[in-house]
Amino acid sequence: MMDETVKETARILKEGGIILYPTDTIWGIGCDATNFTAVQRIYQIKQRPDQKSMLVLMNEVSMLLEYLDELPAGALQIIQTAAKPTTIIYPGARNLASNLLAGDGSIGIRITGDPFCRKLIALMEKPLVSTSANVSGDPSPLTFQEITPHIKNQVDYLVNWRQDERYPATPSSIVKIDRHGEVVLIRP
């Protein structure tokens, strides 16, 4: 069942679609992270200013090399030793939709441990936007059931995977790492 869902989700994403999907943290709104127009639609759905960047999911550390200007010292250690899903804000990115990047050119990236997301990214061969499934400023939904009809009705595809889970999910930790390897904890 998961493999068929992954294939259908990848088809929607390759056509520029927006998905609502489960991650290794909370439910997310996503699209192909290289598609400027799809990223813009997510900002519209979330009613969020586009100067507030969104994070990206990748399935392998090796993928970072294609999308970052450089891999800062210490990043691999954080990825390999983190006790929970951790998003790292990197100082410079490339080959991603320009409207995903923060004003300073930085981007938040998480190497996902979720089996569905890992398979989807592998099939797409591209990173995936992941932003909380809520209107900007509203609380992040901790289960699929908490996602508002506004969000569900705006996306092109609701991933039919893990929708019945009732335990509340938690957002990732966020750390920022600069070009010199200096690390700042943003969210524990």
C-alpha cells in the first residue's frame, strides 16, 4: 500500500502539485523544492509572507552536497547524533526554488527518517518542501484530524498514509550553523 501511495504522490509532485503528508514530525504541506510556482502556492495556502522561509526534507546526507554551497563543519555530527528529528539552517543554498531561501540565502534542511518521505524523495530525486499544515500564525496541528478544512481543501492531494494516528506529533529541533561551524540552538 505504501509503495502505491508513494508513486501517486510523486506523480502529483512532478506535475507541480501540492500535497498534505505525514513526516517524521508533524503533518506538512509540501511540493517539489525546486519548483518556484509550487512553492509560491504554498505561501498562498498558508497566507504567509514569502520572506519567511520554509524548510526542506532530504532523504540522504549525500543529497546535501547538491543543494548547499558548502557543508559546514559540525553538520554531519549533528545529523548523526541528534536524539530527535533536527532541522539545520545552513548558510547558503543552490539548486532550490529561490523563494524558499531566507533573505540571507540560508535554508533549513532536515534529513528525514520517515520511511514514506524517504521513499518519496528517492523516487522524486529532489528535495521536498515541508511546512506545518496550518495557516501562518495558527497553532500547528499535531494530528491529521486537527488540520483545518481550509488547508485540506487547498492542496492537490491528501496522502492516505498514517491519517488514523492519534498520538500527537512534535516539531523538530532547529539549529543554525554558520560557515565557520558555529552552532546556535533555535528550538530545542
